[in-house]
Amino acid sequence: MALKIHRAIADSLEKAGFGLEIAWPNILYKPCEHLDDQGEPLPFLELVYGASNRTQFTLDGDEGVDRVNGLFMVNVRYATNRGAVLAENKAHLILYYYLNGGEFAYDGQIVRVIGASLEPGAPDFGWYKITVAIRYESYQRRT
């Protein structure tokens, strides 16, 4: 069942149309293959699924419903020495896209945003990285 939640998250990010390539979990992404006219690496987004926990919501045994609370992160990566403004603008667009109470779905599985935060940007292996952390909840049948 967690697969549908992950698919809903991935679909929401893809449909948002932020204008940058996305590095998907467990799919090799080579920034050196995505260069601008000056041969510099293009900025990109990186999706990271964080922890989630499942708690019993109803007492209906195998037919019941569980609440899933979780976290996913979108790292905004711009090459270093390009300043922080463009990266911060993109990170804020993502933050505003995932507003509290916003919902998205995949195959009937609804995911609701319950909070989002922005971590300060910092150098990270040749990239200036800003992380947008999005907390969510979803309800799933146990069957």
C-alpha cells in the first residue's frame, strides 16, 4: 500500500512543472550529462522519501483503516558559485505548491499535506542544496 503513496508523491512532483529535471529515487541521475550552453551542470530537483509510520485508525481488524504519517523531501540543487537567489526562488515555489491541507492522489489513494518547511541552503558536494521537507498523512485500508 505504501507504493500508492509514493506514486502519488512522485506524480504530484512531476505534474507541478517546476521546469527542472528530477532525480528519482533509485534511478541513476548524472548531472554531468545535463549541461547548459557554458558547459555548467543544470540545476535539478531530487526526490527523497523519508520515514513514515502507520498507526491503527479503526478497530475493524483486517478490514480496518490505518493512518500513515510520513515525510518526503525535495532537494533543490544548483551548481555552486551561482548565488543563492535562483535556488531559493525555486525552493519557495515548491514550498508554496505543497501548502498545508493540499491533497494529491494516485489510483484512489489520497495524500494530504500537513506541514512543510524549508531548510537553509548549504554547499553539498559541488552543489548549493536547499531542502523542502513536506509532512503528509494518508489513510489506508489494511486489506
